[in-house]
Amino acid sequence: MAEAELSGESRLLAVSDLHVGYAENRAIVEELKPFTPGDWLLVAGDVGERLESITWALGLLASRFERVVWVPGNHELWTVPGEPPELRGVARYEHLVKVCRELGVLTPEDEYPLWAGAGGPVRVVPLFLLYDYTFLPPGHHTKESALAYAHSTGVVCTDEYVLHPDPYPSREAWCQARVALTRRRLAELDDDVPLVFVNHYPLVREPTDVLRYPQFAQWCGTTATRDWHRRHRTAAMIYGHLHIPRVTWYDGVRFEEVSLGYPREWKPRPGNRRLLRDVLPAS
């Protein structure tokens, strides 16, 4: 999966779900380089679980790309037992933001940067929204029913055990607070520059319809964002998490899943797929 060097105008690139805890994935990240000196890289979450490996990967990428923008996935928010500091919930997220700022990496807590290279201008909007169990599997109408079904099938996201919402009473309460905060920030934008949304999860439910286990969708987003790509002038929506890299279109807006995924998932894929994806491909 080595990236071929290309020349030309600087580009806005994206990737997600690097999962550098796997040696094979770490080796791929070690080879990632920009195509031109001015390239930006959007990292849509799940760099890893351990602070050391997250810091290593983001630091390496920040040293190579003109600008790196990161949003958290669920794996970065896990409280890894025995890892100092053993932080939970908001404290874990705030620690990651601090690490990113020390590395020069932008996060959802920073001002939305303006990309003026190829395909621009667009405003990059990194999001941290979580999920609220509203992507319910067919035949279920409440979180309680959906969770019970997931447990009965043995398909339960590890978040249930190691992604803590402290000081919020639940992950959905944390999600609702993040959605409200982000709505306010979007409403304050005072120009009509098209937006590139970057989130670990898709902003609409439809991408989860192809999941092998539909009960997993409840850990994949929130219906509170289902109209954001229509409400705002949107150039593209970049996400990860599902480990199903592809492009789909909703209401004329391109949604692209940019994940690498686990070695068992990417190894069988055709070898000619370029890992770093163009956020604003030439038409």
C-alpha cells in the first residue's frame, strides 16, 4: 500500500482507522508521505488505543504534511487499563487535544481551517459527536431493546466496557452535548464557503445498511445529524469507523469512507487501491 509520489498542485487528503497497534498497520503509516509539499491530511479517527502509539503516529504525520487535522474515533477514547494516565471520558479527550496541540495537529476544538489548494476554497470542519443509539437495528425501537438484541447475538461494541462518558451520565448524553455545541459553532459561520465535514462516524444512517451485523449500527452515529449535509453548503463528508472504504452519494453530496482497517480486512483487498484519498477529486 505504499503511496506513489505525484506532482502538481497541493491536495487535501484523508485517511482513517490506521489502528497502529497492529505491526502491519504501523509499517504502512511509516511509509505515508504527501504527494506535494503543501498537502494537508485529514485523519478521521481510530489512530490507535494507547497514548504512546497515537502520539507517535500523529507526530510522524505532522512532521510530513503541511497540516494535519484529527478527529477522535472511539478507540482513542478507550480507557486502557494500566496505561498512565488512566483517564476517562472528557478528561481523556481533553488530554488528546492537548497532545495534538503540542504536535501542531488541529482538532475539533480549534477554529475550522480554510483550505485554498486544489478544489478549494473549502472550510474543513472536524467533528467530535459520538453516537446516541439512534441507529437502531430493524425491528427495534428503543436503546434497551437494541442493546439486549446485540448482547444476545454476541455482537457488542467494546465501547460498552472501556469508553466511559465521565462526567456525563451516558454516552448518549455526551453525544447530545457535542451535537448542541457543534450546531452553535456552525450557526456562527459568517460566510458561504463550502464545508468539508470530517467525523469518525457518517452523518447519515444509510452507510451502515451494508454492515454484516446490523445490530452494530447503534454504535455508528446519531440521527441528530441526518440533515447537516443539506442544511449547510457541503463539498464532501469524510468518515471512517465502518472499515468499508467506498464512496456513496446522498442528496448530491459525496460521502467517502477512508479507512484502512485491521490487517485481516485490508489484506484481501485489491493492491491497487491508494490509501490516502483525495477529498476534492478533480471532476
